[in-house]
Amino acid sequence: TYFFECPIFTIPGRTFPVEILYTKEPEGDYLDAALITIMQIHLSEPAGDILLFLTGQEEIDTACETLYSRMQALGDLAPELIILPVYSSLPSEMQSRIFEPAPPGSRKCVVATNIAE
């Protein structure tokens, strides 16, 4: 009689290899440290997308704007970084953009709350 014998649905998901990076010491400004790390990864690591978890919409919007302006400052010196915010109040068609593959020669950076899990 568990849940009144309701049917159980299993929905398979996709898994991707994930590399988790930590700092050796706590950061005074974790948001700026995260954005610097994203830039370093984008400019020096091989192909692969980046996922940054933050606490909420305001912090995500700020991070995306800052990251966008830093990328604009580099101009043609850096490959394209597609910056995609994801949080619950974002329209579903905007959220679903994270599942589209990045064009060749570019990288996606998803900046999200735990909704991305």
C-alpha cells in the first residue's frame, strides 16, 4: 500500500563524465574566483562544456553579464564561449538551450542553480 499502489515510472537519464575542481583555500570572493577559473578552463583546456552552480537568479545573471563582458574584452583572441543561464523562473524554451550541442570551435558554459541536476 505504499503510495496507494501507484505505478512507478523509471525515466532513464544521460550521464556525462564530470571533473570537479576545488580550491586549496577558501576564496574571499567565490564568484570572481569561479569566473576566473571558467576563463582559464576555456582558454587552456581541451574541448568540453563547463557547468557552474550558483545560489540564485540574481547571482547567475550577474555572473553571466560579467563573463560576457570579459569575453567581449578578449574579442577574436578567444574561441566563442556560449553562456547559458538556467534557473527555475527562466522560460522552458530558454532552459532547453543547454541541451543543444555547442557549434564546432566553441564551448558552452552553463551557469545554473541546482535545477540543472
